[in-house]
Amino acid sequence: MALPRLHLAHLPTPLTHHPELDRLVGAEVWVKRDDMTSGAAAGNKIRKLEWLLAHARQVQSTTVLTCGGVQSNHARATALVAAELGLRALLFLRAADPSQPTPTTGNLLLDRMAGAELRFINPEQYADRDRVMGNAAEALSARGERPYVIPEGGSNGRGALGYVQAMREIRQQLDHGLAGGPRGFDVVVHACGSGGTAASTIAAARFRNRPLGWPSLPSRISPPTGTGLAVVILPASSAAWLVQIAKPCRLRSTTG
Ligand SMILES: Cc1ncc(COP(=O)(O)O)c(C=O)c1O
């Protein structure tokens, strides 16, 4: 079974080494430059969106719904890439007080420039975001549209395939001697928000033919919005399941 994937990111991203950083940290540190995955849509989310938006296109969606904080990187990347693909984006953005105007700066400015529809919701509504987006999707369906809901951070099993693929990319870079030799890293340290990146590194280490052999050390960058470990385990097991069923074709990807 071939899982659809779009090729949206500039890959492979470089692995770089900075001796000054080694001295600061007290260990040999390599940096995976995923800030270089794209232009304005750069960051870690575009890797997840390659799988999620390929699926959205496969099921012929017309509108993509997702959520995040007002300055969400994920919402910004979704808005930009959806516009590029000719899909409408509807973003549910968490604001302390949605009745107050929110300054159109940073990611919010890019969301607007990409033509996304924005709906500001308060923290209580945001806690119930999956239902809020589900209701909006139902309303869109009733109007004849084909909505596609992407969870916070693009973190479900399908989105998690983005970093399963990224771990494979790192393995290939090591094999090609691009990080000082084939020896695997002892630990991968990465930012953790919605948990999808952590899920991917766990799934990649456990389920790839050639285990990577490195533990993942997520470091939280945003307040927990999910249910602790479940936010990591659910996408991880779901991604692992997708990797298993896709194994006969070695995660062959298709360009949409
Ligand atoms: C730039 C950046 N890196 C990493 C992360 C963490 O990724 P994840 O949501 O998969 O835990 C986020 C999300 O909050 C992010 O914006």
C-alpha cells in the first residue's frame, strides 16, 4: 500500500556542526537545520503537512481546518501550503480574549496574507478544539464542501510520518558520512509542543528495519494542551501502524 505524500519541503536539510556549541554544551552536538525546510512555511510542520495534505487531496478536500495559538507555526505553515495547493484554510486560533483585536503581526500576518479564514476562540473553547473543529466541519459539509480536519500541530499518526521520514533522512546522512561517520547519535533533543515529533522519533527508533538506536529527549516549548503521555503515544502507535502496513512498499511516496 502506498501512502500518499506531497513533496513540499526542501530536503534533505543540512546537518551542521559548530565547535563553539560543543564547548558550551560539553558534548559533540550536531544540528538538523529544519528551519531550512522551506521559505515562509519553514519549520517542522511542513514535513507533517506533506503527508496530511496529500491525504486531504486524495480524499478531494476543499477546505483544511486546523488550530493553534494566535502565533502558531503550524497554523501559519498550513495556511501557506494550503494556499499553494489551492485549498481553503480555516484556522481556529486560541486568544486570551477573542473579543479584543489581535495585532496582525508575525505568523498571524502571514495567515492573513495567505488568505486563511481566522476564527479566534478562547482557552476554554480551545480545550475542546477537536469538537469545535468537528462542528465546523459538519457545517461545511452541509454546504457541500469537503472539509479535512488536521489536529493541533499536525500530530496524528499520518502527520507523525513526517519525522519518521526525517529520522530516516538523518540515518542516510550518517551513512554518507555527513555527520562525521556512521555512528548513530546517542540522543536526539527536540522541541515538543503537540507531541508529533516525539511520537515520530519513538516510532522510527522502534519500527524501522534498521533501528536508529537513539532515545528521544523532548523538551517542552509550550504549555501542555493534551493529556500528557497520550499525546505522544497515540500518534506514535498510529504512525508505527502506518509504517507497518506500508512496509511492503518501503514507505514509497507518491507526488500529488
Ligand atoms: C518550530 C517548532 N519546532 C518544534 C515544535 C514541536 O513539534 P510538535 O508539535 O510535533 O511537538 C513546534 C510546535 O510547537 C514548533 O513550532
